[in-house]
Amino acid sequence: MNAPGHRGQPPIVLIHGLWMTPRSWEHWIKQYEAQGFQVLAPAWPGLDGEVEELRADPTVMSGVGLQEVVDHYAQVIRRLPQPPILIGHSFGGTVVQLLLNQGLGRAGVALHSAAVKGVLPLPLSTLISTWPVLRNPANAGKAIMLTLKQFRYAFGNTLNEAELLTAYERYCVPGPGRVLFQGGFANFNPKAVTKVDFDKPDRAPLLFVSGGADHIVPPKVNKANAKLYRKSPAVTDYHEFPGRSHFTVGQDGWESVSNFVLSWAVEHSN
């Protein structure tokens, strides 16, 4: 499915997830810009360096939390001349939901979105993927790097060894543990950062995209998240791509996902 693209379309803001940087969007940026879209892919606060720099000194991101991330993107969006299309991956998908909840954006796509408060399914594969951080409460104040083995299970379980090593070396960075603790324990916190008004009537259209082979966020999590919006009159759609891992934005065949996402967003942003 090819997305239409020409000058005059709304800008696109891409929001990366935990253990990633804007570099993870490099293929999508080139594709969308080639179709005439203005594309912005800001880094989370503290993650605006190159992958190699962040690996060498992860202290710059150690205390970053979700509220700081959401506030940062809200500032970017408010400076734009018109409301943008928001596309977020993993915790970036959580950020998209929180930004739409603030009335920002004209359409939002949550790719393999980490759960917001109220989502109850907690698959074993999610626990295994996040255990390197959540096993130690002290990690909430640190930036934690995944080992290659941990990255294979969490992100690259469908990649061959060569693809896995390339993805790990090019994209993976330490992730601020505070974000994962805030998301992982949201259902036990009445003031959780990830609290959303699911019934909000004037929220922009929202699409959930999941991958059938995702270990961190299996489809049942995104299905449960989408279902929480069922009482809202605003558009909420769900689509699943079989066999895709959590590394869907860079995994072979990413074009099928990016094309579908953009077609949906353009259709629902008019």
C-alpha cells in the first residue's frame, strides 16, 4: 500500500523508544521525506548524541523520566505551524498516547506501544525482556545497556546473527531505567505518568500496530490497550503484522509497515 505524498501535507513527528535513538528511524525519515513530508525525529532529553557517544557516557540520560520526555515532545509540537502526525515506537507509542490525551497531534500511531496505566496483560516474555532493568530498584536512577543476548530476545528474535549484530551495534544504547519503572509499575501508582483519559471524545484518531513475534510487547498487550478506548467516539484502530519483532522499524520488510502507517495517518488526519 503506497502512501500519497506531496507538499502541503502535515508534518510528521517520529518518537523513538527505550534503548533506541532517532537513528532507529533513519529508513522511515528518508522514505517520508522523499514523498514530500516534513519529518522531525527529535531525541529524548539527554539522548541527542550519537549512539557511540551515548554508549561511552550514558550518565547524561540517567535521570530522564517519562514526564520529561512527554513535555519535550509537547514543546516541539507546539512550535510547529500546524498539528503533526505523531508516530511512536515502543515507549514512543506510550508518548504518542499521552500527547494525544493533551489534545496535541492530528493523528497518532502507536507502534508496538508500551502499555499505559490500566493495561492489565503482563506476558512472561515482557517480564523476561525487561528483567535486566527491573530486577534491581537501584536501576531506576541509572541508564542500563542490554547485552547482545538480551537484545536478541527483546528486539531481534526474528533476525539472523548478522542482522542482529548490525542492529545491536548501530542502534542500541543504554536506556534510562526510570522510564521502565514508571511504565512497569503504573498500575500500582494512582498518580502514574502514563494515566490516560480513555473516554476523551475529542482525541485525534489513534492506530495501534503490533507485531506477531514481538517479545517485549506481544499483540495481546496492544489489543488490551486499544480496547480501553472503546467508549470514546474518537477513531481507534488496530492492525497486526504477523512475524514481526520489536525491531519492526528496522527489520527487513519495514517498508510494508511504514507505508501502511502513513496511508492510515494521512487518511485520518484530514
